[in-house]
Amino acid sequence: MRMQHRWIGAMALGSFMMSSAMALPAFGGDVLTEVLREKGVISKEDWIRIEADREKQTSEYGEKKKSKDTPAIPFWSKKGFGFETEDGNWRTSLQWRFQGRFTYPERGDPDSAEDFGATTAGDNPEATFELRRVRMKIGGHGHKPWIKYYFEVDLQSTASSGGSAGSTRVIDWRIDLAKYKEFTIRVGQWKINYNRERVDSSGKQTFVERSIVNSVFTIDRQVGVLAMGRLFPGKVYDVNYYIGVFTGSGRGEANDDDSMMYMARIQWNIFGRELKWSQSDVEYHEQPTANLAFGGYTNIGKCTRWSSSGCGTLVQTRSIGGSFTLDSTAVDSQFRTEGLVEEFAMKWKGLAIQHEFHWKQVKDAGKPVTTGSSGSAFAVPSKTNLMGSYTQVGYFPHYLIPVVPKPLEVAFRYAFVDPNVGASNDTLREYTMAFNWFFAGHRNKLTADFSHLSLDMPMSAAITEQRGRLQWDVSF
């Protein structure tokens, strides 16, 4: 029995020494394998195999060679859970996002007398729970750290989010060639970098939803190519620029003619510091950070407005104002739509200010209309100018009154839309108060807002409506 124990011990010691020999550097491994060979623990054939394997795994300088297929290392960041290779050339992160909402009495923004319940055909109040957004986000880089990609899938779209209930759709897909900060090329489909309110993620908003200005003036998601960059960082004349060419047909749509949408934006970073595309000063900027921006676009086609559902029409039977009526029978190249935006945003010590002023013009060349027995055709051209603006202010009162809980933010927004500058008494207005409680910044927050909405009427006093919304937004 004693001999058996000694044999087992010798075998265990031999196995340990062999594994140690393979793990140590070449010079240490040579000594161990020689000792093992002299003691008769390993044979000459085993020694030759060990030496041959060591030569395969080490370079001429005694360093361990790296495998061509480097292992992926798991990680977690603010962008979710993911993997990255040891050499840093490949990285993928996956994030899930949930946004649940309760609204009363309207899910969206009322924009007509009917929506306000001022007509016999007015809609009934609605108390609604809904999954407003359920998203899967996949992003990272491949081949090189500066070849970046991003996809976003909407898993539970709704009518109010621009889709069919329960449908799944890819809303964003893009690739950035970002080797140089001064010049980056982006191709794909995404929310075009035209105005801050739309580009700011719905998960990084101060309010439950964007203002009434958004649906009228945004150019939303488009397919195309964009050149962008930052010049003179840290200087007084620190600027970002964006110049792009797009189909002009919106999300998931092919171009309907041979014309393209052209867009440009210039952004001055006033204090030499760039402001991220997000709202509320949850980061607490010790130094004032602000930007002043101007943008413009032009497009020819049958689209006069854009949303998450793609190409749309600006004025319909239930909409506000307008000297013309658009419908699904619009023809290719019928409308020239142009827009301009002025924008200001600032964050400083818990204070966040954001403002935009929009101007938009729609020129209708007129559809050919056949009339009379002769079948003659004619078109009636028209032109309509639209104007809108919003200003919002958010603040964490804890920084002024320490007894107030630190996660609480209070905000107010005023917005208006004039759908036809040439007409009077048709302006839509919004007054909204919001309260945010941040559990983990924008990645986990509870938002409640309350709105007073009004619509001017040509022959009577303005009609009004009040709306309340409660929302939980969380990213995993």
C-alpha cells in the first residue's frame, strides 16, 4: 500500500512539473524538462515532443505567440453587455431598452378641432397603458476601432410611434468611417443630424415626448451619406459641421424620383467644449457648455413631412391650417420642401436650456387635373410658409436647495406651431411641466409631465385640452 501511495505521489508530481514546464518561459522550461528526463519521469520521446511544442508557441525572442483568432473578453458598459477582442479591433455591445407609458386623455398631440373634442365628430378621452418603445441596440466596431457600426430594432412599435402594433422593424442601420475627428463619413439610415430635439434619443429626453414642433418640422430618418467632423477643438472658433445627401423618402423607402435631399448644419461650440446629443444635465457640467447651430435642407418629391413611419403628408383632412391639401395621390416631384433651423443649447451646474426656431416652405407645383369633355389638363400651384419654435428649461433644485432630493429634476417647455404664416388664428400652442426622477441617469428614470394645449380658432375663442403622462424608461 505504501508503494502504491508513493507511485501515485510520483505521478502527481510528474504531472505538475510537466504542466509547469510548459507554462514557464523557455529557459526555465529547459531546466525542468532536463531534470524530469534524468529522473526517468519522462521519456526521451516525451522530451522531444515538449520541446517541439514549445518552439511552435514562442517567438525567436522567447515570447509567447498570439493566436490569430484572439479570444473575446466580455464587458459591461453604459451601452450594454458585450465582447471585445484582446487586440481591440473587434467590439460588439448589445443593449435592451423598455419604455412603458400611461397617458390621459390623448396618446399623441391633438392638432385639430376634432382632436380637441370641439366638433360633433370629436374623439373620446382615452386612458391608455402602452409599450411605447421596446428596442434592441447593437453597436461596436470591426476590423479597426475607427470602422464603427450601429443597428437599432424596434420590437414593439405602435401606431403612435409610427408603426403597426406588435410589428418589428429596423429603424437605424449605419456605418461610420471615423479615423479622423476632422472628417468622418457615415452611410446608412438614421435620424439625420439636422436639429437637436429629433437627434436626441427618446431615452435621453427631459420630457415624456418631444414637443409639438417635432412632427411638423423634423426630417427624421433618411437613407444616404453624410460627411461630418469637428474643427479647431478647444478654440474660440470650435465648430462641428454636417453635410449630407439623402433619398428624401424617409425611413425604409426607395426614392420616388431622380431628385435628392440636401442638408447642411454648422454648429459653434461656444466655450470650446462639445455638447452631447442628450437633454437634462445629469452629468453636472462644472463649466458652461453650449452650442449655437444653424441648419437647412431642400427636397423635391411627394413627401412634405417625415416621421418614424417614413414619408408622409403635411396637411390632411384632420390637420391644422394650411392653404393646400395633400393626400396619398401626390405624384413624384410634386412638392419642393425647404427648411431652416436656428438652435441653442446649454448645460451648466444642473441647468439645461434648449431652444429651436423653425421655418419651412412647401411649394406645390400642382397635380395635373383633367376636366371638361375635351380632357384638357391644368395645375394650380401654391406656396405655404410654416413657422414653429420651442424653448425648454430643466434644473436639479438640489444644487440650489440641498434638502431637495438630488435625483429630482423640474422642467418647463413652451412651444408653438403656425401652420400657415399667411393665415391668422390657426396657431397650436403647448405648455408642459415635467418632473424627472433619475435612478441611474437616463438609463433608468421615471418621468411625469402635464400639458396645457390650445388651438386658436378663426371665428371663436381658442379651444384647449389638458393632458397627463407618466413614463418609465429603462435600459439594460
